[in-house]
Amino acid sequence: MYFFITQLSLCDILLTTDIVPTLLLTVLYGGSSVTLIGCIFQFSFLVMSESSECLLLSMMSYDRYLAICNPLRYNSIMNHMFCVVSVTINWLVGFTVMLMYLISMYNLYFCGPHIIDHFYCDLEPILQLSCSDTALIHKQTLMIGVLNVFFPFIVIVLSYVCIAITILKMPSTTSRHKAFSTCSTHLIVVSMLYGTLIIVYMFPTKGQTLTLSKVLSLIYTVLTPLFNPIIYTLRNKDFKEAFYKLKLVQYVGRRRKFLQDYASVWINRDQKHS
């Protein structure tokens, strides 16, 4: 789980670095300018990070499934080699999706106007500026959405159905509470990310207002990377213990420094009197 969380943090760092600077420029100065190729690259990196994050969340749900439903085989299946290979495939899939969008959007013809009413270069605002036929890209988006969003979501749902059945069979209330608590953080992230992605990219955009599209985009581009560190740290027992130990070490260090300074003052006074 911690190995997958490190990869999730890399996705969030990539997404935040890609989107937030443009968002801040737009908010502070009422707009920002970007080249066409820069706009296409911004959306492509967004797609790569979101695709990788969706696949990572499905891997994390499988990890929870093995830990709760099949704990005796957990170490033999979820070994280091499996984690490294699955994460490598995950990033290769994300890079392939990014490459597909780069090639498809680079071949479009843009004849103006060149103004995007959004805080970053999203798919629909870019396609609305194109004078070319965008039907192929819409089909490509639907296909990628089914493979990278819908199928991982089905894996997550099936995993948690099996987890719920296993937890409900546990005789101890303490065991059930502990098992549910290990899955709650992951469920919060899944609900936030998949809910907004499915609405924005899987459903027809004609029924969405521009304001609603911006709000939903803000959730999965800014709020989700912001909440992920909070969700996976403040609700984590190991992190709390490490944090308390760090605070204790800092407190002991300050007390030791205070006593040393206090002792040195008295030694200087004694030397002066002598």
C-alpha cells in the first residue's frame, strides 16, 4: 500500500505542477496566455496523470482485497516484483494515452478565436476552437474512458463487494471496524476522483453548463491532489505515531538546549564571582 501511495503522490505532483500555475495566473491576472503546443501538452500531461491515478486506485483496491479476503496469500502475490511490474505497466499506459492525444490534437486545424473560457486547457474548450472534424477524438475519448476509467472502476466495485462480504462475516466487532477503517481512506479518494471524471468525460457535455464543468474540473485537478496527502496521513496510524515521535524528539531537543544554555549562564556567573 505504501509503495502505491508513493506512485499516487507522483501523479499528484505531476498534475499540480501542470495545472496550478496556469490556474494561479488566471485568478491573479484575469487570464494567461499559452502557445498552442503548450496547451496541447498541458492537456496531455493531465490525461497521463489522471489515467495513471485511475489505474493506481484499482491496484490499491486489489491490494486491500488481498489483505482482507485472502491474507494468507498476500505476501506471495503482492510481492515487490508484482508491485514494480504493475506500476511500470501503469505508467506505460498513461504515457501511451498521452501520446495518442498529442498526435490526434496536433493534427487539428485551429482557425480562431483563440480564447479558452477555462482555467486550463481541457478537452472540450480546445476542441471548440478547432475548425477540423473532432468526431474521431470524441470516439477516442470514449474508448479511453471505458478502458482507463470504467474498467478500473468496475475492478474497484467488485473488490469492495468482496471486502464487504468478508467483513460482515467477521464475528468480532473490533475486527470489522479495523477492516473498514483501512478501506475508508481509499473509498474517499475513489469517490471524489471517479465521480467527477465520469461526469465530465463519460457523459455528454451538452447537458453541462460551463460553470459546472469548471467546478467539476477543479475537484479532480486541484482538490483531489490537495486532499490526498491529508487523507492518507492524518487518518494513518503509522504516520500519527511517527509524527508524535518527531514532536517528542523536537521537544526533548528544545528542553536539552534550554538546560544547556541555563547551565552555561550559571557557570559564567560563578567564573566572574571567583
